[in-house]
Amino acid sequence: MPEPISIQGERMLRLWQGSWIAAFAVGAVVWGLIIWAVVFHRKRSDDLPPQVRYNMPIEILYTAVPFVIIAVLFYFTARDQNFVEKTTDDPDVVVDVTAFQWSWQFDYVENGQTVASVVGQPVAPNGPAPAKPVMTVPANEKIRVRLHANDVIHSFWVPAMIYKKDVMPGYTNEFEFTANKLGTYEGRCAELCGVDHSRMLFQLKVVTPEQYDKFIADAKAQKQAASTQAAGGAN
């Protein structure tokens, strides 16, 4: 598994590791019983061995133990799923992610208004792959991601987050994460969405809160300058 870059990813990694430990433990017990039966209860003569029916303690044990194992695994799975899928009323950053054939758009929202946008260039038929759009987020802050699509089903996937979420037309899927490792991480569409699905690439860039504030301030300044220039041209 890749090294997780979010607290949610760390929780999922621990669940995965714990499930494998439980599987190996159960496997060791089962194989031990099989080997024990083969070694100590192999056929020694043609005499029919003593027949024992309805050993109630053993039958109760065989029934109860699997239920206990399933209940324990279900508990930890439900607990960690609720943690990963939990959303809050006051995320620090909200990003609207729009997937389209064949790229991504990231809109940064403050107080219900889009203050910055990063739009990926659509893939040209038989042309070179355009530069990957970059989704920039601050470290150690709650990031709300809202997923939108206007054409077909896509899937938002950053392997380093150990998490992916479907992007469906007509429905806003959302999740939150808190990144705790700086760096740039590769992302892609994980749903076969058409001929150029494999080229729907993007990057997730985790920066310090100060760098993120500068990114947003620069985007606002560029947006204001473009609005001023457009108004001057109209006059």
C-alpha cells in the first residue's frame, strides 16, 4: 500500500493491516487443525472408528466462533468507515471538483462564491497530453471536496490518499480529508469513462497554510485584474 498522506488514509491502512492479521490468524488455526487431524487421526486399520454423534459443545463452538469473528471485523469496518465518510459543518476549505471528458476543473469556494478556478485542458484527439491540472490544498486543515459531473460517471482517485469516490451526473458526492504530508501526488480517474479515460490525470498539491493563502490571494488578484480589464474594454 502507498504511504498515506491523510489521517483518513492512515485509518484505512490500519484497518487493511488488521484485517490481514486476522485472516492469517484464522488461517493458522484452520491449517493447524487440518494438520493435527491428518497426523493423529489417520487410518491405522480397517476397523470402523468409534462414532460420536451430536457433540453439542463442539457444534456450539463451531457456530459461535465464526459469528464472533464476523462481529469483530464488522465493528472495526463500520467504525473506520464512519470516520472516513464523516463530514463537518465548518470545513476550512471547500473545493468543487468537476470531472468532464477528458479532464478536471477545481473551483475554490468561500462563502458560497468561487474565488479561484483551475481548469484542465480537454484532451485533443491524437494530440499530446496537456499539462495536468493541479488541485492545491493546505496541510492539517479540513478539506471538503464536492464532486460534480455533467456527462458520464467518473471517479476521483488519489492513490496516496488510499481513497476514491465516484463522480456522478445529477448527484453531488462529497467527502472530507485532512492532509498531513506536504508534497505533490498523482491523481486520476478510476472509472472507465470513455476512449481517453486513461489521460484524465491531475495532481494534488499539499502546501503549508501560508502558501495556500498566497495561492488564493494571487488567484483573487488575477480575477480582479481580468474583471477590471474586461470592464475597461467594454467602455
